[in-house]
Amino acid sequence: MMANSRIVPVEVMKNFIKNIMIKLNVDPSHAENLADVLVTGDYRGHFSHGLNRIELYIKDIQQGTCKKDGIPKILKETSATAWVDGNALLGPVVGKFCMELAIKKAKESGVGWVVAKGSNHFGIAGYYSMMALSHKLLGMSFTNASPLLAPTRSTEAFFGTNPLSLSAPSSSKNDDFVLDMATSVVALGKVEIANRKEEKIPHGWVIDKNGKTSDDPANFHALLPLGGPEHSSGYKGYGLAALVEIFTSILGGSAMAPNVRSWSDNHTEANLGQCFIAINPDCFAPGFSDRMSELNHNLRTQKPADPDRPVLVHGDPERAHMQKCDQQGGIEYHINQIKMADKLAEQFEIEPLKTIDN
């Protein structure tokens, strides 16, 4: 363990986040949903979308733009599709409702496609696509977000990071394929984490107000699309961001780029659009999970360019991080994140985090 970090058991962190939300009079089941999603992000190594995001949720609840209780509403429905109003509830509450509905429809009709409006930030997209795995289904999830990504040839943010996720079941143990990615070069949270740690970022992540790349996370103006500048195929990331926007805000009638509220505008409802898909592979060629296992094996057995860095499959880094957390008894957080959590504990008069080394 690094000297500037602390280890927090998974359940301790979940209870910490849940207790903050309960202090804000959030429905306990909603608070639990949020805590599970955020801590799952950290447990899987996506620190940009875990504890790092708690302040956003707190401000949304305090301003009343995110509702403390209630349920999403199905506005329109067929055997395989549904359009849902998230009623400005916590994103994890909306996401869980929609993905469970998509799974139910996929079991009955082969495919479940659910689109929501009126949602909020929902944590890692992979949380929802992975919900399908225990049912031996493929899962997909998408969300639009605050304008952060500048299309190629532009100096202004237009799309959000617009992440997408695909989870596909494998017949081998702990071998499911889990793709979870932003359509920007990196998620905003990674820039925020670098700023919190007072570290530089690689050139090619962000641009400044003049459209020039910068290595200073405090000099952030807009994220570059996946691929970076146009000459290195950034237009492909730009296209993927547009694809996600179509699946979410255009289909769902939610706030649409570039008119989604900014991250800091907690006085306005986010009204994010999100899409959740479940697919039953048994409706197609038999033996999907076996072929998925074979594909993963074939990828991992490719000759690596660096013998010390074997070829990985999407989901492998997360599995390695979870194993590390299990071995050390919890999630390792940078000391600055712990300090932030300590301030929140004092603010909300709850028990501060107890770290293992204490």
C-alpha cells in the first residue's frame, strides 16, 4: 500500500455513502442503490465514478433537482420496448428499474430495449449491462451527459462523455466480456482525480480554451473525442458520441446535446437520457457462451508485444483490481479522497471512515 493512501473495506464505504444519503432524507432503498453503484465503480478500479462523484449527488439532492423518493414511470410499452420517465430520481434507481425491465422483456421476447428520460448521473455504465449476465443475457447501457466533449474541428464542448457498455456471458468461470468506455479519450473523472492528486495528465486528453492540448487538469476546457485530434481518427470517437446521443436523448426525448445542464448547475434538473438493452443469445445460434469463452481465450493467447504485458480481454483489468481489493481487505483510496470523505462525515455528523490500517 502506498504511504499516501488508505484501505477502506467495501461494506464500510457502502454504509458511509448510504448514511450520507439517509441524512439527506433519501429513501433508504434509493440510498442503498446509489452506494452499491458508486462502490462497485471503485471496487472495479473506476475511481472516476465512485466516491469521487458523491459531491455531485449531494448537491443535486440538496437543491431539489434530484428527487429523494418515488418510482420511475412507464410512459409507453410494447412486448420488447419501453419508454420510461425517471421522474428526476437518482440515476442508479432509474438505471436499475430500466435494466430489470429490459431483462424481463428479453426473457419473454428475446430482446428488451428500454429508453429513459428524466434521469440523473448513474455511475459506471457497466453496472447495468452486467445485471444481464446472471440471467445469461447480453446487456448494453448508454447515457448522455453534460457537454464536455469537443467534436473534431471544434474548440467548444458539445456532447457529453456519452459512455457505452456491453456485457456478454462466457461459459468459463469469471470470464465474462465487459466493455465499459467513454466516447471521449478519458472520462472527466480521470481529469478530476488527477487534479485532486495534484498530478499532470497526458497531452491528448483535453484542450484549453484556445483548442490546444494541455497537461494541466486545472486548465481543462473540453475533452477530446476517442482517438484525439482529427488526424489520429478523433472523428470516430465523435461519431460514437453521436451514436450514444441518438440512442438516449433523441429516442427518449430528454435534454439533448449541447443543451444538457453543466455538471455544476445543480439548480436545474439534469433530465438525462439513458438506454438499456438486454438480448437473449438463445434466440440466435446455439452455443453463444462457449464461443464467447473461445474468443476470450484466443485473444489472451495472442503473442504480446511486451512479454510482461499480456493481451487482455475487456473485464480483465477490473477482475484483477477486484482480486487485489479482496486480498488487501478493501479498496485503496488516495489520501485526498479520504480527507474529502472526512469533511463530509463532519458536515453530515456521521461516523468517519474506518480504514484497515487504523
